[in-house]
Amino acid sequence: MGISIELEVNGASVSEEVEPRLLLAHLLREELGLTGTKIGCDTSQCGSCTILLDGQAVKSCTVLAVQADGSEITTIEGLANGEYHPMQQAFWDNHGLQCGFCTPGMIISCVDLLSTNPQPSEDEIRHGLEGNLCRCTGYHNIVRAVQTAAETMNG
Amino acid sequence: MAGESNGAAGFGSSIRRREDPELITGRAKYTDDLKLAGMVYCTILRSDYAHAGINSIDTSEAEALDGVLGVYTAKDIEASGVPGGVPVGWLLPGLKTPEHFMLAKDTTRYVGDGVAIVVAEDQYTAHDALELIYVDYDPRDGIADPKKATADGAPLVHDDAPNNIAFDWEIGDKESTDAAFANAAHVASLDIVNNRLIPNAMEPRAALADYNDITGELVLYMTTQNPHIHRLLMSLASLGLPEHKIRVIAPEVGGGFGSKIHHYADEAIAAWASMQVGRPVKWTATRTETYITDAHGRDHVTHGEMAIDADGRFIGLRVDTYAAMGAYLSTFAPAVPTYLYGTLMSGEYDLPAIYCHVYGVFTHTVPVDAYRGAGRPEATFIVERLVDEAARVTGIDPVEIRRRNFVAPDNFPYQTQVALAYDSGNYEGALDKALEAIGYDDFRTEQAAAREQGKYLGLGLSTYIEACGLAPSAVVGSLGAQAGQWESAVVRVHATGKVTVYSGCSGHGQGHETTFAQIVASALGVPYDDIDVVEGDTGSMPHGWGTYGSRSAATGGSAIASAAEKVVDKARTIAAHLLEAAEEDIEFEDGNFFVKGSPDQSQSLPDVALQAYLAHNLPKGIEPALEATSFYDPANFVYPFGTHIAIVEVCSQTGNVTLQRYLAVDDVGNVINPMIVDGQVHGGIAQGIGQSLYETAVYDDGANLLSGTMLDYAVPKAHFMPSFETDRTVTPCPHNPLGVKGVGEAGSIASPAAVVNAVVDALSPFGVTHIDMPVTSEKVWNAMK
């Protein structure tokens, strides 16, 4: 039996009938076509599916779609607003991505990190990204990207 | 939000990647992001047992579930008449090649072996149905340790491979090496386990197969590093469809590290399922499924010895290895612990006698195949650990013993005792640069002072060489490859002077669309933004061999350079005709053809292209249009080298290892894009640090995978890594047109030895001479006791 939910995704109202067990990640990807949110694991380790739910970074593979009823969601597709978000720009400028698969979730987590700690130290950045795995970059340029974005956003 | 339009984006520029705008906005489409009309989903039931007979499989309940279109077993695949094979693509003399069918027929041989297939209308139902398939297993003993598996009486993986030995291989000269040991003043000796790794590309493998039973054509979108190899093996071994009726497309691919080279059963199963149900079928691995299906890496048990004379010179190296193959021979598995391993045993050293013996061993585990570095990290680890152990037993400083034994800069080309001919190198150049940057002498002073205070610092060197840029086709053919290793390129100048480049490589994070365009921008003098690069579609470009073995720049880039040169040659002929001059008087500079000494009278490449397409006024014998194809077969491997240095602090209370600094000086030849090259180095180092400190696939005595989820296997996190210090020396490759080598694997080849050498150095006051990877605090703490 479907359950009716209403939520706002990237500024647009969405009404869906969903199975109670449907994961938010699958709602976004399969029902709404927002495939920028990736699924990289099944144990909530990798963070590729990270989105902003009411302004807070969550792993959408660990949230049921019905739990998101009434909430506001921002995915990677909703981050740019005419121009790239400073974090997106910083990832590009600093070569903070290679294969790009972890990137949407990583960028969202980095945005969340700076929203709670606008001027993090390198150590705070590295620990702040505890929940997001990248296999390509060795994190070196991701850290540089966050530092660059912090400068831009504080400037 | 636009592309790069500057004109300074040629060879050597750190231009930002053109791939990135789609990736940072979530617009790029990976295989699992694709949907086709009528698409259904496929899941695969996998053996929970390392080794079991299959008495029966009851699929009736699964079939009865609403939304299930079909449930299939090996019998159904056999009955369909397809070949159903999953073949090995590298043959060694005497290699045992037991049958590997797309699903287990009557025996499962590892946890993860495919047993049954479900096709259903949606992915939740497809997973539900797996729970409703009942398999009556007859559990048997399994074995995971490659050395123990060769013992008499060990459980057999395949009845026709006694003692589980898949091959018995050697390289070098046993007699002269034994003689060197008989004459040695010192012998350094180590027993080494090279830990089994799980690749963990962030994108799990996936396939979307669309078979059209009217045309007989299969379009297969899949996570691949080499679409043409997959098309070939799908056609010949698995599906039996004619090669020209299969189109393999690599959409965006989320990392590979080797794991997406291999031809697995799963993607063939998706294609076969599409042929059964007449609809597009998608299969996407869960992460846990990738842990028990993606080919693992490494897994060696080795005894290595170095013979040293009284002057501290290396006179012999002897290595004996048991290398796990897993339950079946994966695509290139036999090559990895042989020709990509034994051939690297000379390292950077002038070693007069080498003998390396390898048993390839079947075990009841996930198959083992190429993983970033593939054989070369294992070889480098042995050589560089033995060099440090040689320094210890002789009392010579690790830097000095390396200097004393390096192949000298004037000794190239250098023929090793293990087949390879190194074409160029300056090993002390990289070493000196690294020592200066790290402050070697100051470190030794600091280390001594720290020890006085009970603080244990260590410095580890890894002076590595590797052979990549795979590879001269005739050479690999003579060694058993069932494939060529040349690369293709098409450079097509359109009538308007815009350019499309097609490459047979298939990038998955390396930035080829950027770097290959940089090559062409410099070669043709065309603006970078006027050049597009297309890869990863067997329907679009000539046959190519894909991206792995740090080959794309050296082979694919060289093919592009060669095709671009042909374009310039043809354009020069046309330009000479248009300028009414002799061809030998025509110069080409910055995209313009002009008569020597009269640059004001010129024809630009776009001018010439337009004339080439109009074909109203072409010189006699010249065909219309302006494009060229090149099939470039390299003359030799390429040989990146360098010095990596790790500095660690070991906590004497907990055994915890902290990586304080990691410095790499690499020589990868000429550099197309320094920013991208640095990124490749970072990623490689991180995977090597992962191997040395964190990662390992653990099987229990019954061959059950204990580290079978991302929860249990330590994929490194950001705070596990230091910032990396990188630098370069540049010794161009002498035999390819760009002077480039390879960079994708260098970091993972060099770094494990640097880290472990550093830990052992830190622990030298405790008499520790070796610790196996991963060097966990538990192991260190026990070693200090």
C-alpha cells in the first residue's frame, strides 16, 4: 500500500505515493530522476548519497522516503543557482574530483561542514569528512577545495 | 558556467578538467543512472558457502512472486545454447584452465559464486525474489591461504588441478643465482605476506543490456575500462552473438583501479537475461556484492632473499612466491604474478643474478586479478624491503646501499636479468631531490634525539621503478597474452576546422577528455575548445584495448599524436597546392601553413580543412576530407621511476602508527597536465598507504570472507591521510612521440614499501626486522613487546 508524502525538492513541490520501505535515495533517483545523488554502498559508509534535508547533511540511503514527508531537500542538482556554488567551483578549480562518483555527496557534505564551521583547520576538514569516502583523490585536493571554498565564502 | 576558451591549454598546461562541470552538478550519467523504456531489473543469487555441491535449486516460490518475470539457473543458460563461458585471456605454459561457466553448475567454489538469476519488474521485487530461492547445498571444506592450499590433502578447488596449482612459473637463472648466494658475504632474508585487497571503486559495477530480437543487436551499457575487450569476450565466449551485433558503451564510469577491466559473468548475465525476456535488463551490484564479485588484488605469500658481497653490492636475488588466483582464472590473472611481477625484480638495481619462482594457486576465494599496480607493487615491496634489510645486515645506510647498487645513468639501455630492457633513467637524480626536500640528515639527527626521549620516529625509502604503458603487442603475445596491446586513434578535422578525436582508451576518472585535447591542441595549433574527445563506445571508434596498466598517455596519447601528424602531413600537401608552392617549402606553425620566409601568405588549418571537404581544388591523387587513423604499437614498455619517502611516528604505548610526512619525487617523463598528474600520484599513494596501514581482505580457515562489507574493510578516510608533498624529475621516454610514460599506478607501486620501511626503521631499537601489512597498531604493539 502506498503512503502519500509531500516534500520540497530543490525548491519544487513533490507529491508521491510510496512504498513504506522505499529509501529516500531511491525516491530521488528512481521516481524523481535526480540521479546526481549516487548509491555507493549498502551500509551507510560511503556518503555518495548525501543530500541536505532541512539544511542538514544526511545519507539518503539511510532515510526512508516517508521520513522525509514535509521536509525540504537539496540535492546536488539544486546546489547551483545560476552559477556554481562556491564549493562546486572550488572542487573544479582544485581538481578535487577524478571519477566524480563520490563528488555530489562529498560536495554536499563539504557545504554542510562549512555551514557549521566556516573556518575549519585542515584537521577539522579531514575529520569533518569522516562520512564520505573517495577512492581516487587521496583526499588531498578535496581538502584544498574546502579551504578554497571557505576563503571564498568568508571573503 | 562555460568551458575553457583560453588558447594556452596545450601540452604541459595545468588547465582545469573539462569533464568536471557535469560531474560537480550531478548531470553526468553513470550506468545505473540510465533508464530505457520497458526496462526491468536483474539480481543474482550467490553462494553463501566457500565450497559446496548443489543438490537442487527450487525456484518455484520466487517465480510465483508478483512482478517476477523469470528465475534462471545454469541449466537454463546451457539450454539456451549460448557458449556461457567466462574465459581467461592470458595463457602460460602448462596453465590449468578449468571450465568457468556464467553460473555454478553443480559446485560453488567461493562465497559469491553465482547460482541463480532473477528478472523482475522493479529492483525491490528482484531482491525479494532472491530470498525465495531455495538451494540444497552440500557444504564442503574450503581453503583460502595460497601456500596451505598447495599442501597434500588440502581441499581441491578443481579436481583437475592437483595441489590446487594453476601454474608453476619461473624467470631468471636459478644456477647463477644459487652460485651468487654461495659466494655471498651477507644474506638478507624475509618472509612476506602481501595482503589481499578489495578494489572499492566508488561506483559499484553495473550493466544495462538491451537486446533487440528483430535485428539481433545487443546494446550493452556497462561499467568498463575497456569496452572492446568486453565486446570481444561477450561475443566469443559468453553470448555467441556476432561481434558486429554487439555495441558496448561505457557511460561515465566511477573509478576502476583494475576491477572494471575484467570480463565477469554478471554483465553477460544481464545481457543473456535481456535476450530471454525481450526487454532491457539492468543489473547493479550492491556494495556488499562487489566485495564478493569484483576481482581482488595481491594475496601473495613469499620468501625473498638478497645476496650481498663484502662491498655492499647486490649479487643475487631469489624469490619464491605462492600467488592466489582465487576460485577461477580471471581475465588477465595469470599475467599479474608472473610477467607483471617477476620481471620487476631488478628494481632500480644493477643485479647480476635473479631467480623468481611462482606458483599460481587456486583457492576458494573471489578470483584475484589486476588491481592498481598489478604485480609491480608486490615486486617493489619485496625488492625495497630486502634492500632495507640488506642495509641492516651490512650496517650500511639505506641511502648509501641504494646509491651503491643503482643502475648508473650512463648504463642505459639496461638489460635486466628478468627480460625487461630499461630504456632510460636517472635514479640518483630523483633520490637526491627527495632527500633534499625531506631533509634527510636533519631527520636522522632528530630521530636520534627523539629516541633518547622514548619517541620512535622512522623514515622509509622506496626507490622504485615500474614498467607500464602496456605494451608491445608482439612481446606480450610471445608471453601468453590473448590480446594485442597497441592503441587506436582517429583525428577528424571537420569542414569548419573543429576537431573530434576518437580514442580506443576508456577513461574512468583520469581526465582523458582534457589531456587528449591538450595533445591535439598543441599538435594541430587548433584552439583547445575546438577539440572534442570521444571514448568508450564500440559503435563509434576503431578497436582499442582500453585503459589500465598506466597505458593511456603512452599508447593512446601516442596514437593520437601519430594520427594528428598524419593530418598535418595531408593538410600540408593541400596547403602547398593552394599556395602554389613546393611541399618541402611549406612550414607549419600555430595552426598556419605558409611558404618559408613568407608568413603573411598563409593557409590556416580550418582554411585547408574547408578546401579538403569541398574538394573543388585538390592536388592530384589526394582524397577529399581531412582525418587520419592511427594504430600505434609501442616499441617498448615505459619505465617511470622515482623516490618516495615516508616519515612515521610509532606510539610506544599503543603501537599506533602516525604518518607524519609523505613525499614523492616521480619521473613520469613529459607531463601533459601537471595538475592531473599530481592528482594521479595522490590517489595512487593513498591506495598504497591503505594497503600498508589499513586494508586487508580477511578469510577465515573455512574461506569465509570476514571483511565482506564496507563496514568491515577499512577503505581509507580523509583523516587517515596526510597532505602529500610531490615533485618531479623529467626523463622523457625515448621511444614514443610525446616522451610520456605512465602515472596512474606509480603511487600504489612505490608507497607500501616506503611506509613499512619507515615503521621498521622506527622500530629498529626493538629489533624488529619486518611487519606484514596492514601494519595495524595491534601488530606493532605485539612486535614491540
